[in-house]
Amino acid sequence: MEGWIDAAAAPLPPRAVALADIAPVLAEGAVLAGPVTAPGDWPPADRAARDGVAVASSDTLGAGSYNPVPLPGAVTVAAGEPMPPGTDAVLPVEAIQNDGGFVEALGSAAPGEGVERRGEGVSAGTVMLEAGHRLRPQDIGLLAALEIATLLIGPRPRVRIVLAGGPRSGPETLGAMLSALVARDGGAVELVGPLPADRAALAAAYAAPGADLLISAGRTGVGEDDVAPLALADAGELALHGVALRPGDSAALGRAGGVPALLLPGEPMACLTAYELLAGRAVRRLAGRNPALPHPAVEAVAARKMVSEIGCTELYRVRRTVDGMVEPVASPHRPGLAGAVRADGFVVIPAESEGVPAGATVTLRCFDGTSL
Amino acid sequence: MEGWIDAAAAPLPPRAVALADIAPVLAEGAVLAGPVTAPGDWPPADRAARDGVAVASSDTLGAGSYNPVPLPGAVTVAAGEPMPPGTDAVLPVEAIQNDGGFVEALGSAAPGEGVERRGEGVSAGTVMLEAGHRLRPQDIGLLAALEIATLLIGPRPRVRIVLAGGPRSGPETLGAMLSALVARDGGAVELVGPLPADRAALAAAYAAPGADLLISAGRTGVGEDDVAPLALADAGELALHGVALRPGDSAALGRAGGVPALLLPGEPMACLTAYELLAGRAVRRLAGRNPALPHPAVEAVAARKMVSEIGCTELYRVRRTVDGMVEPVASPHRPGLAGAVRADGFVVIPAESEGVPAGATVTLRCFDGTSL
């Protein structure tokens, strides 16, 4: 399924954003679309690293509080100001005595002391930030100093979320949850519905132009009202219905209106699981981000066994125990989000595994710490 | 200084947000202003946990593929639908044979099998989420299912950032960096400037109404142009100028226009440090968040010694080494953001410590993983 998603959802073209407008884009978790290279040395010339008096260090030899040394040409500098010609050190104000304009050094300075050398921070041509790097506030500060005015960052795919109504609580209540998940992964949400379980109405919503990805929730099962896969076939192509994933096995993949489409189950826990393991990957791919799960991964010891059917990827909701292990709070067979709310994270048992015994090391994927 | 900030910056009143409008608020990293209690059982009645046929389990005793058992009153149910009266289990479709409306069970069901019991997810009155909890997508899904329409969440303080211009690169380039930092900590930014180093102009910008917190960058040093502390005294109160923090020792604290005010140095690294260790705490306090540093903390071994002056809190920019230790990339005395861009995080040496030797365990605060 990952292969299908990666083939169907290629990264969209990057967008150019002015550095002055970057703060809200950082809040979306933007990543660089390409490397950023220093256009010049930083700092561009030797400059004061602190407030004080710029001196030729050789003029201060032997100076001390009992041996003040006159500094006839002394120039006061603020941190960040260029070094005046003929100077190579900055004495701090505490090491200066100023008596009506007659300036004396009360201490000596070594060459380069209190000075930030040209290129000390970054030298011209250095790759400062790699493609895919998630921008941090200090990166923006350095880029502004280097007078880089525009950045190429990952695109913001337009994701249509269609809610195909069902029994309460089903898909009709999932709009805010799915919107938050798509925003976390870098997408801009268009929320449609809840719509009735009507094949033609769903097909029209699926095929409408203006989206880069379609995600639908509900009506993917085997009942009479489960018209979402049929509607997808009408709107484009139903490539696969039924996936080896628990919860979430009624999910479907295909295309609608020329873009990739993922149908998620309406049962809320199955919907969350199919989003995390399938749809989220498509959003992150389109957004030019790392397609892997965004949840921080930590190694942990299983407090109890977690069994899984061979051939089926199963997701266990788990919580940390007081002794630092993880234990399941709900079987993959149990529906409902209450277990995911109680959980600290989840453990994925891959298809080729029949599970892990108590005491085994597993990878805990933390719900907290996924950053937007 | 933390005590001063905590006293000066009390949490603002919480705000009510409709669940339908919560997705962008999640993107801001919103936290709950109070606990959320389940208003009723979830699910509110026994219901199907999977698609299939609702049965009385006693009717299926002994059924098997070689011993089909007739189910005359069988009712098809979709996952999430209430259990019909007189039924207590759901047989999956694979365990059913339907020949023109004549339904037979090909397997037996235990009582409760395939059923989600009333209150199994959450029972009425349970505290589901604590005050201060950072909302996650699945929380929103469960709250929607429980028909909780409105949440009380932490406020969004209005933070005015005044740039007091200086030598390039100084405060005039720090707007985007500071805006991103304030947004990360939950504030809404009003960016003013860059303004000239004019005492009256700065005082007017500091004292203007409409902000919950004032942050100014630049002109805090000891030079003639360093008028920010004087302007703060004019606009309200200069409580402290000069803090035992490196980099960042020219920072100042006070009040302006009736709200807390923090003056940060214009040197970019000193500005970043003073934001992280002082101003950010004020933003998080006002926003009702955990005031502690938001950077994930991990234990690590120092690859080299880090010395620090007693009485001064010093911040080392560090990177991880290939063997999993951390080493400084720049001394606290060195200016510039280039070191912070190369760094994976930072180590704070507290005022009462004279530093740590190589091999000591330190707390690495990671730049990545701070979530917005």
C-alpha cells in the first residue's frame, strides 16, 4: 500500500515565500524544498562581538589596573558594528577608563578578542540547510541576516475531506479530527458534508475539481448503504477495496477527478488508523515532506504480549506504565476513540509478524510531540 | 527572574471555541483551560462493533460450516448501529449464509461478541482530559462523538514585538524569528518597526494600548544609542536592566502600558537566548500553558567540558556527535545565529554551577520537536 501511495502521490511543485511572511508558514511545519546556500560570508567583515572600545591589541600590551595605558585613537563600538581600520580587538567597557575623553586601557586584549571574524559564522557557498529541513526560528534569523529574501518551501496540498454520513458516532463527527490531522501533515482542508449515503452525490463530491487529494470517511463497509467504493468507481477508479490493516480493513484506494483518493472507514478508530497509516502518507508526500510517520519513535519494552494475524498490519493503542514499559489499552479489534484518548501512543505490528511476547522491545510511536 | 515573570504574567481568561472551529486552534498548540468530563456513557447503548448480523448468541450454539443453524429473525447491522432488542452478539458476514432471505449461521457467537457495550469507551462523569492537556486529533473525535460542542481553551495573548533598529544584522532582521517564537508559544503577534533609536518613539510604541505583553529587541546595551531601557522607564517601569544570563545579559524587565515588558538584546544570539529563557516563559504563562521550556529534554553525555561563571546562567549551543554524545558548537561568549543553526539543541548551565566536565550527564534541549 505504501508503494501505491508513493506512486500515486508525487510531491507538488514548491512555493516561494517571502521571509517577511514566513512566521505563519513555520506554524504549518514547513520544510525547505531545496538546500539553502550562504550567498556570502557571515559576518561580511570583521566586527565587534561585544560593546566596548576597538583597539589595536598591540597598543594594550602590559596594561592593567595599576598600569593604565593611554589609547589616543580609541573608538567606541557597539556589538555588531564593523571594526574600524587598524583595530583587531574590542576591550569591554569594564577594562576602559575614560576621564573627560582621555581614554586608558586597564587590561590587555589578545588579537581577535571581542571580535567576530569575517566568515566565522558561515562562509560563502556553504550549504547551511538541507532540502527537507524543517525550518526553526533561528534559521529564519540567520537567513534574514544574510539578506535571503525568499525561500522555496514545500507546497500546501489542497485536501478535500468528504464526510459520508453514518450511524452516530460515525463519519459525520470526524470533520474536526480529520481536519486537524491533515493540517498537521501540511495540507489545506476543504471540508464537505456530511453527505447522505447516496452514490451519485458522493461521486459528484469526489470528482469535483480543485483538490490535490481526496479523503472520504464512512460508507466503506459491506452493507447496503456502503456506497463510497461504488461512488469512487463512478468518479474515477477504485484500485483496491479492503486492506490488510486492523483496525481499518474496509479502507479503499483509487483516483477521483484526476487525483489520488483514499476512502477511510467511518468507525472512528478505524478512520484514525487508516488515516495515520495510509492517508497521512499521501498528504506528506504531496507536501514534499518526509512520508514516514511524524510521531516521535522511542524504544520500549512490552508489558504484555500483543498478538497479530500474519498478513495483517495491526495497530495497538498503548500507554506507558509506571515502570517505563508500554501496555496495550485496547485490542485492534475494539472500536472507539476512547482507547486512543487514554493512550500515550501506538505500536504497529507489521504484516509479517504474528506479534510480540511480553518483555519484547517494541517501537512506541508517541501521540504527543507530533508537531504541526 | 522566573519568579518575576511568573508574578508579572498571570494567565489570561480562557476562551470558548466551538468544536467545529477547533482544527486551526489545534494548529496553534492549544491546551485545555479546564478538565473535560464525559457528559454521558459512550457508547450510550450497546451497539454493533462490526458489520454483520445481530443475533441472540444462544441461537447460534453448535453452528458450523457443516452444521448451519437457521436464524429466522436475523437483522443486518452496520458497525455503530444500536443492537436490536433480544440480540447480544454480531456474527460477521463470513459466518452467515444468506440464500434468498433464508439466513443461516455457519459459526457460533459468544455473548457480547462483536458488540461494544454501553459505557465501554467512557462512563458518564469520568474526567477524560485534564486541564493543561494539549489537544490531539483523536481527542476532538471523541468529544464530537460525545456531543460536546464547545471547549474552554487557553487564551491567545496579544504580543507586541517592537524592533529597535541597530547595526545590521541586528534587531531589524529579527521580526520573522521572534514572530515564529511567539506563535510557537501561543501568542498572536503585532510587529512594530524597525523604529529608529529614538527614546520618545520607542516609549510611545511600548505604551500604546492593545497588547497583553511587550517584547522589544535591540538598544539594550551600554552605548549612547541604547535608549530602550530609558524608553521603558518613560513608558511605565524599568524593574531590572542587566540579567545574569549569557548570552543575553543586557536584557531588561519592566512594565509598559500596564502590561509586562521584556527588552531583548539586538545581537541575534543574545536575543534568541533571552527570548527562550525569559520572554517565552511570559508568553506561555499568559497563554495558560506549561511555562517550562517547550523543547524536548533528553539526557546526554558531554563530549567536552562546558565552563560557566558562578552566578550566571549560560547557554551552550550543542550538536550530537556520531557516538551519541553532545558537544558545544559555540561558546556562550560568541555571537551570531550560525552556531544555533548548526546546533541540534542547547544545554543550560544554571547559575549555581561552574560548568560540567567531559563525560558528565547533561540535559539536551532539542531544537527540533518543539511543536507549534
